[in-house]
Amino acid sequence: MVETLQTLDRLARSDITVTLLGETGVGKDLLARAIHAASPRARGPFVTLDCGAIPPGLIESELLGHERGAYSGATSRRPGAFERAHGGTLFLDEIGELPLCLQSSLLRLLESRCVRRVGGTTEQRMDVRIVAATNRDLEVERQEGRFRKDLYHRLAGALIRVPPLRDRMADLPLLLVDIMRDLGHARLAIGPNVLEALASHDWRGNVRELKNALAYAALFADGGILESQHLWHTAERRESDAVEMLPLGGHSLERIERAAIRQTLAQTGGCPAAAADALGIPLPVLAEKMRCYALA
């Protein structure tokens, strides 16, 4: 991670496109913000567009904006993400989820830096730095025809692989201190076996899972000391049993599913990709369910 951060610090000083590759939960969004904060554009806007959370039919409007009356429901003019990021950084999160049919539009936008809102007639040139992120292997996606070769090369100016937490367990002591401070538990003492217990887990959800586990564990540290027995992953079996005992009988599956999705989104900080991973369903399926349940 030291090497990764040093590389990102150097890249931040330029306007080169940076694409962050890594598993869900490794902190790609935080690194994107760090790139922006360390760049000459730090005083400009930082705008995020989650390509995996927006229905395909709305991505173009979200990216480019629209004029009033451009389509049914467009009751007012709205600038898109690219326009809102003028003078700053546009973070294209989960860009690997972008439908193939829209990748050519994005490529043209990245090449020209000119925006024409949906339903508009004039183009505006924008000054925007692009940072992208994905948990997919874009090289594999390109080889299998799911990601355009020309767009891949446009985004491959600087491909940075962010290692998963299981490959950097030496970070645990620092992460533990930082996360507990962020959670408002900086004064909570850490028991002698906590780090050993944390290191014994594979953390498939990476830093996001670690933060959720520590938030859960802190609720049970009544004596002012966080002990290993408080950790979430040591109670996985008890949690599984607890689900079986929830009063779900008599409720419609639709209501149960809606509640599960809403609660999972809350646990993952509103990140659809992480929520889909936790729920065990493909991201497009979750996006459609979010639309149906008005959770988007």
C-alpha cells in the first residue's frame, strides 16, 4: 500500500486518467478522493457517477444532463455529472458495469471533452479530470468482448491495482485505530487478542467488511474494552441462527426482500455493488429491484 499511495501521489499532480482496480470494499472511492485532494484541482468539485447503480436508460442523461422536455419527466434543465465536475474531478465508479451500447458515447466524451445535453443543440467544452474504478478485470472483459478495446486503452493511462485486505494484514493496526476513531470509539481500549482474531479472518468484503465488523463489535464492548469475542466474524454461526428466528412468517416475500435490500444498502454505505455482493445477487438484478421498490 505504501508503494500504491506513493504512485497515486505522483499521478495526482497530473491530469492523466487513473483507473483503480480492486475488489469491492478495498477503498477505491477513498483513493479517488485522495487523488483529487492531492491534485491542482483540489479546490474544484469532486463528482461521483456510479455506473452500476443507474438504470441503463438513464446513464446518458446522468452523464450529459438534459434539457427541459428532452423526454417524459424532464420538467427542468439539469446539468449532468460531466458538467458538474467542470474544473474538478469526475469519478466513474464501477465503470466495468457500463453497458456496451453506452461505452462508445463515453469514449467520444472522453476524447472531445465536449458535452451536449440530451435534447440540446449546443456543445460546451468541459475541463474535467477522470478517475475510474471497477472490481472487474477490464483486460478479461476486453478480451471477451464486454468492454470496448478503444475505451479500455483510453482508461489505461494508469491502471492501479489496489490490493485486498487479506494481502496487507500488516495494515490492520493502523486501520483499527483509524476506523475506531471514525466510528467515534477512539477511547475504546483494544484487548490483547483482537489483532490476532482480526488477522485470522480472510475479509472477503475487505476494509468495508472490517469497518462493519468493528462497528458491530463496539456495541457489545460494555466494559470499555474491545475483546476478540465481540468481533462479528466470531459470531457468524450465531448470526445465521438468529436469522432463522426472525419473525418473518406471515409477511410477503416482496416486503421481506425490500427490507433486506434497504438494510443491506444502509450497512454498505449506500454502495449498490457492495450490497449486491452481500446479498449474493448480480448487480443488474439489484439495480432492477431497487428501481421496482423505489430504493434507487
